[in-house]
Amino acid sequence: MANSDYPSRLILLAYFIQEQDAGTREDREKLSQELFDAYDEHIAQLCAAATPPIDPSAEARALIAIMALNAPGNKRKQAQNAVEAYLVHRGR
């Protein structure tokens, strides 16, 4: 299993949105890994299938994962909705 490379400042944001406090470093690292494990593979596959394909940075993947966390549906559908929103943001 790969380790999350999501930027800590974005994970702090996600943690705060969920818990309304900063939590501990360990809490945030756990959330980062949970987001990574749940969404990163879906995000990479969906971005590779985009026209034209994109290779999102760790920051972009973290933003997409945070959006996915709050989207309806199963993990794949959540990731799909978030990637679609990200592509619209990028003007695609």
C-alpha cells in the first residue's frame, strides 16, 4: 500500500471541516491516509481517462479527494463527481 502524499495544509482543512478542530498530527495523518486509500486510485484512473488525459499533482488529487469525501454515492461515484468538478474548474 502506498503512503499518502497529500499536502498537510489541505488535510488540516479537511479535518477541520469534519471535526471543527485541528486534531493531532496523528489524527490528520490518519485522515490523509484514509482519503488516499479510498480515492487516489479512482482519481488517477479517471484523470487518465479524461480527454486529454491529465496527471494531477498531489495537491490537486488531495483537493479532489476532499471534494469526493463530501459527494453522494459509493467511493467510485464520489471520485467521479469530484473529478468532473475539477475538470470543469480547469476549463475542460
